[in-house]
Amino acid sequence: SQQGEEDPQALSIQEGENATMNCSYKTSINNLQWYRQNSGRGLVHLILIRSNEREKHSGRLRVTLDTSKKSSSLLITASRAADTASYFCATDFPRGFGNEKLTFGTGTRLTIIP
Amino acid sequence: NAGVTQTPKFQVLKTGQSMTLQCAQDMNHEYMSWYRQDPGMGLRLIHYSVGAGITDQGEVPNGYNVSRSTTEDFPLRLLSAAPSQTSVYFCASSYSGTQYFGPGTRLLVL
């Protein structure tokens, strides 16, 4: 079963606007990651946030993590056409092999309108 | 440095046929995994390996076999293809929690 669920499933915004997508998960985690997938391509790692962190930045990306609510958000500021892609959150498996084994959500499809 | 490579890019099989999806990485990562991606389902883990000679099942292992004779290679075998295995298959290697994905193999089973 899916550990993470992204919301919304699809999002369309104008270029230059900010995009926010959310991820909820079910069980305790060691870390949470966000990946991007361009159409027809493999996933690309964007950012990792550990369970003891609340916020992390990388360029135009800002990720927050609320372990009490079992949720995370990904904010992309000043969106560009090249940001059009699907975005997935991934959590490490709740038990056993540490943070190498991941469970992915179903993704948010982001479309940036020029 | 090619990263993670997968072959073939696209394959059509008939029900009952077998085939091997190839995956190789040149980053010397110990951990490798196979996922399938279906519309609306995200990625689901099929099998994974924590090093040469060590493999284990993921969420959806039925109908698939893997082996890991070297650090570099992690092939996925479909024993007897079924239409339900029509999907996009991704191989990934991992280091320090970050997964590096190959470009994927699109498989169509008729």
C-alpha cells in the first residue's frame, strides 16, 4: 500500500507564481524526500528532509515537515515552464533497512502555463 | 559516468513469453531496486538488493525474479509475461538515502 499521498493530484499555475504541493504519510519515518519526473523520464532527486528537521531550502525549493501531522509540503517559488513535471514524495520504509528502501506517493502533476 | 542505464527502452511481449530487463550502474552503489509505475499508482517496489548476492522482495514481487551477481548489474526477469505486467519499469541505485533512477523500460504485454 502507498505510504505517501500527494495533494493535489494536479495543479496548473501561471509562470512566475508559486506552486505548493502536499504529502501525507501514515507511519513514522526517518526522512522524507521529494523527486521530480519529467514526462517519459526517470525520477530525479530534489531534496531530502530528516525527521528532526522542520524546514529545508534548495534554490527555489522549500520543503517543510510536520511529523506530528505526518505531512510535508513542497513549495516552488517563481515557477518556470521547465518546472512542468510530476512531483513525488518518498518516505523510507517504516522498519528494517533504514533509509535506503523508499515508498513513493502517487504524485502531483504540475503544469506551468507560460 | 553514465549513472544508471536500462535496456531495452521499449519492448512488446506476447502473453507467456519471458524476458530480462537489464539494469547497470557505474557509481559503485551497493543498494539497487526495481520499481514499476502504473497510471495513478505511483511507483511500487518489485525487488531490491543491498549488495552483490543479496536480494529481497518488495511490495509487488510476484511474476518477477532478480539476481545480483555483481555490484554493477541488477537484471529483472519476467518468467511468463501477463497483460497485468504492462507497465513502465524503473531501476534505481541508492547512496545515503538518495535514489538515482534509470530512464525506464516501457513494456507492453499483449
